Amino acid sequence: MRRVYFFAVLICSLSVFSCKKDDGKSCTTCSSSVTSDFEVCEEANGNASVNGQDTGTSYARYITDLEATGASCGN
């Protein structure tokens, strides 16, 4: 009976700790001829942020638009 209890506690513990939200961000550095280098990050909601400010635009769209205007973005 103790083994069953032990495994039940172990499984519950693993379930709780494995559900932790991933707070990591993905960031890239961009540059252009009219600006100094700046960092664009993908927030948890999928939007791009610059200098910590959410742009309200999806990360993929923001990068595409930057590159269309002549900026260069890369990891």
C-alpha cells in the first residue's frame, strides 16, 4: 500500500511541476541605415515588443514589415 501512495504522490508532484508556464522570450537584433541596432522580442501573446513595449503587431508580421522597409534582422 505504501508503494501505491508513493507513486500517487510522485505522479501528482510531476504533474504540478511540469505545467509551469514558459516565460522565456525569443529576441532578435535588427538594424537599418537610419537607426542604431535594436532588439525585437516575441512576447508570450505572439506580439512583437521593442524596448519592452508591446507593439500590438504579431512578431512575424513586425519582422516582415521591418525587412520590407530595408531593416536587417537576425539572431
